[in-house]
Amino acid sequence: MKTYFVDSFTNEKFKGNPAAVCITENNLDDKTMQDIATEIGFSETAFIKKIADQVYSIRFFTPKMEIPLCGHATLASSKILFDTTSFDTITFINIDNVELKIEKSGAKIKMQFPVYETEEIEIPNELLNALGINEIVNKRYSQNNKIILIEIKDTKVLADLRPDFPSLIKSYDGINGVLVTAQSNNSDFDFHYRYFWPWAGTNEDPVTGGVQTFLTKYWATKLNKNKLNAFQSSSRTGTMNTEIIQDKVFIYGEAVVVFEGELKD
């Protein structure tokens, strides 16, 4: 099985977010895909299989579980297909039968994702303490993603967060992760963010595209603009451009292939 490692949301090797892409010829059972994802150990591994001309199924596995959407692994999969075929457009269909339409956009890849709403939520002080946050601006919840959104004031505070992950897991049940974000004080970006998800994946996702299904709308509403530039202030760092049009969010990003090989039977 052809397997690739791709750094997403960057144009430099060893930056952005690494994803594995496995191109399957036959159907794999869930346990096998989970075992492969656990063995590789990246925050996500994508399994793609051709089902029609320029149409592929796509499934995403963390080292712990399957998730329905993943932006950086979709970008990585798109990069591989655009590099190895003559396609200019691709449609992926995920486990929930959501169509993810992908196209080339100059040097970048443009991905179409759905937009999800957020709702009010109460969060315990134990969660904030585990994150190392003393003051917040706002808090919301994405039911579709099972992710808590917390806005804080300062991007430096955001970059310096060092969560206590065992305490974080104990502080809340039934979620996939916590996203912390702040308005940028740098004219190159509109907002910064980090995503912590020890409940469902790794402790921190280096660069996260899937959260733009709700995060772009959050900042688009707050800043009154529909095109935004995002910076993920993890240790690897990463950037992306997003655009919201009605019930769709478009994510623009670059990716770099760093490994190509074959997974043995």
C-alpha cells in the first residue's frame, strides 16, 4: 500500500502539521486502519480509495480513534493526488457522506468544508486551570465537532500556554478537544489559535484545518470580514487563509511531501 508523509499548511519541510496518507486498493477493516494510524503515530492518518473518476472515499484515524473531518490530512491527501495525477479538482467523501470539494488554486490547494454553528457553554475552572488560563473573553461549543472554543486576549499568552494534560482530561468529559484563540496584533494575520485534544488524539495538533468549520465563522462575525488569515502558534507553527461564503468555508493551504514508501502486508 503506497504511503506518504506530508507536512500540511506550510511550504517548508518539518513545519506545519504532518499527516500520513495511505492509498488503498481494497477495503480495509476499521481495526487495521486504527492499528496503522497508531503505529505511525501522527495526529491523523488518512486512508483514501478511488470510487469514481476524480472521486475518493476518505477516512481519518488518530492514534486513538476515527474522526469524521480533518483539514490537514485532507490537504495532504489532495497534495498527493494532484502530484500523481493530472487532476485539477477532486471530491472526497467522508464517513458521514459529506462531500469535500478540492481544487488547485495557484500554488495553493483550495478545500471546501461545511460551516458549523457554535452555542453557549459553561466550563469549569478546573479546565481553565489545566490550560493555564486566568482570564477569558468568550467561550463557545461546536456540537458537530465536540470542541470547546475559548477566546483570550493575548497572542503571547496563547503561544506560552503549557497545559497540564492529565488534569485537562480529568476536567471535562465527552469532548474531542479544546481550541484556544486570540485576535492577532500582527497585521499579517487576523487570529491565532492552538488546539489541544488529548481526549481523542495527541496532546496538541500542530496545525488544524478542520476547526475552521466553526472558527472561521466565529472570527468572520466578530471582525466583520469574510476572508481571514490564520496562524497556529504551536511549536511547529503553520498558516492558512480561509474564506466563508454562505454555508461553506474555503481553506487555502500548501503542503510538502517528505516521505514516500510502501506499507507491507
